[in-house]
Amino acid sequence: MNREVIVSSGKIARELSEAEVKEIEHELTLYPDKKAVGLEALKIVQRHNGWVSDESMLAISKYLDIALSELEGVATFFNLIYRRPVGKNVILFCDSVSCWIMGCEKIRKEINDHLGIDYGETTEDGEYTLIPVPCLGDCDKAPVMLVGEKMHRNLTADSIKSLSSSGKAQNKSGE
Ligand code: FES
């Protein structure tokens, strides 16, 4: 594996906010050791900031005394930790087998046309980022997608038109 791809390039840790520290401290009471809290800390920081910057990675690494490379490994493995800025609303779009059989490719095309974004891209207005995910556990209502915390089931072209955005593709993750 090319370590340059997965290791943070930020040099200076940012300061964790009081709220972040409070939540991480709470997690520390629930787990037997600091290392086990790594993923929860990443989720906490992401909840507060929308994504996890290199500076945040360093801050968590220092706070929990976990090697940065170890924390990067956790973030890489858990693909819902965003290491780049994402839109206000992340669309987790199921492209697993039931959704595929039920026509999710057509729905994806609707998203491409309506919002102007494809996988890994964010609309120019910063409203939406589209990310493909494996089964969301709602196969009998396929095709489905999760927008923020709201599940959208039995998707049709009209469901997509109800997403408002003036945006066009802004960036691809990984660029
Ligand atoms: S395959 Fe899409 S929700 Fe299960």
C-alpha cells in the first residue's frame, strides 16, 4: 500500500473543542482502553465539523495517544469517515444487488442530471455530496438512499426532483 495516500500531511494538530472533548471523554468511560475509542472520536469530530481534516486527525491521535498511522487505518477502513470536505447533505446511495435489480442505475442517472454530480462529487452550492454505499438494509423498498439522516425508499425520478440544488459538480473525492 502506498503510505503517502493514507497518511495525513497536516503538521499541526488543531485544538479540539470543549464539546468534542466532552463527548470523547464520555466514550472513554465506555471502553476498556483509549485505542478502542479511536473510531468514536473520529465520528464525534466529523459530527462537529462535517469531515475529519489532517489537523483533526493529529488532534485525536495526540488526545488518545494513538499512533497517527493507526488512526488513519481506522478512518480508511470505515468508509463513512470523510477525509475531505463534503456537502451539507451527504447522499449515501445504495448500489447493492436489490437496489441494482430495482433500477438504481436509472436513479443515479436522475441524480447526475438533476444535481449535476456523480459518485464522489459535491454540488457547487455545497448542498449535496453523492457517495455509493453497500446495502442500507431496506432491500424490500429498493431502490433506496439515505440523505443526511432521512431514508428515501422506493425511489423514482420524482423523489430525486424533490432534492433542491442549483449546484453542478464541484469536486471529486480523491482530487
Ligand atoms: S440492496 Fe439496497 S438496501 Fe439492500
